[in-house]
Amino acid sequence: MKDYLEPFRDGIDLEAINRLRAERDGWFTRRGALPFKAAVERLPKFKSGLVDCSGDAITVGQREELSAAQHDDLLQSMKDLLPWRKGPFQLFGHTIDSEWQSHLKWDRISPHLPDLKGKVIADIGCNNAYYMFRMTAHDPRLVIGFDPMPRFCYAFQLVNRFARFDNLRYELLGAEHLHYFRRLFDVVFCMGVLYHNRNPIQILTGIWESMKPGGELILESQGIPGEGSYALFPEDRYAKMRNVWFFPTTDCLLNWTKKAGFKDVECFSIETTTTEEQRATEYAPWESLSDFLDPDDSSKTVEGYPAPIRICIKAKKQT
């Protein structure tokens, strides 16, 4: 089968990308990933008569399209892919109530989106591709999701097994690999990723390199409140997370983005995350936001650091 990146090979480093793909393909065959693979492959494969990505929930499938036994298999598969971090999804009448009510973030960024019609788009840290599915309502040419987690890739495959979007692609790669996709993207979404990386400037520079001149970035990150340009570097955990590094103030995040070469850098939203937006559910039944904050003072994490805010900015690569 022809590589979907073949039409773009003049600009990108397809050889390096293929070396990474070959390495990461082995991740799908690791013992821990096999139950996720089985969860998808036990299900039938067809294009459903109902696919609607324009509302809060990604809606795919009508109940009568599956037999009773197939509904049982679907429910088991949905459970096998726990936790569902992003959503909600509505699959053949079954609701996946995810940890994050991701439509709330989408509602915040939607008024600030560039025109996505016919565009080549990256979604870095795409998780189960909730936002990628939302983008399909805007008729993009191609959306590539980047996330190095097989569980999330299989969750995407489960949904797209019935939605059948051929302009959505998933790469088991991370933000640090964007520079191999040089000058490919018209729009890049980088949401909930930056603070998980040791070198945020390097990540932002790689994103800049991956974009076409005139391309636009939608960047969303956890940060901390405060005046001035500085970042919190936790000693150990932050909100019980170990895999985190820098939590910037808004001014700091703006300055990082400018340092990486972006122009017209603008903050358009600063929100405090609430338990309406992030909470434990049947499909994400472990600890969530309420467990990460000081029970006596929600302005602090359990470690005593300032509680996170969500900062959204937009920026452009100069033409």
C-alpha cells in the first residue's frame, strides 16, 4: 500500500520517519499491548451509516447495526481500553464518559481556529484522537496524530474502524519527532503536551520547523498563575505527576513561543481546570483532579504548589 506521506516526500525526511516507524512497530507486539490489539480485532469492520463529529460527543454507529453478541463485544472492548482520557464518545448507543470533557476545551479554541478546510494538520499528543475527529467536521485534507502510546492508538482504531475516515492518520511518534516533517503542516495543535518535555524550546522549535510559512499554531499548556516570565520546576511530583518538568506563567509561555521563532503570538484563554471538566468516571475510574488538589485549599496541589491553569495561545510562522 502506498505511504500516505509519499506526496509530501520532497520536503520531509521520509527515511528517518520510516526508521522510527519500524522501531515503534515492535511496540504493538509487546505483551502489554496485545490485549488492546485483541480488543479492536474482535470487532466487525465496516463503515457505519451514522458518523457525526460536529457535536460534543463523537457519535458513530446505530444500535441496529450490531447484533446482541457484537454489542457485548463492543462493551468489552471499550472496557479493555480503559482509561478513556479524552471524549465523550457515543458508539452504537453506548456512551464513553471520559475523564476529560474535551468538548469544553474545543469550545474554548473553536472561535480562534484558522480555516481548516483542505489543510494538512498535526495533532501532537493526540491521545485517542477526539480532537482529530472533531476536526473532520471542517473537511481537512489530512490530519496526522502523534502519540507514542499503543493503547491510545488502538482506541483511535476502534472508533475509526466504523467511522472510516481515510484523512486521519496516527503515528506512534512524539513531539520530539516533528522536525522530520519539515514544512508539511498548515496548522499544528499542541495541547496538553509541553510540560511533559524536558526542553520546551526545543519542542517548539521542532514544531516551527514542521510548519509551512504562514502556518498557524494552537498551543495549550498547563501553567501557573502569576505576573512576570518564569516557570515552576517541581522537585519531584506535581499534582501527583512524575513525568512533568516546567509549568510556565502566561508571559513565560508567550516568550518561549517567540524565542522559537513564532510571530503574532497571542494568548486567547486562561482557565482554571474544574471538576466539571476533569473527573473520575466509569471509563476512567482512577484518581483525577479532585485527588490532585489540596482538599483544604483548591488553589494548591497536594504538594503545595500553585494549582494549574490552562493557557491557550495562537501564533504564526512568518511567511
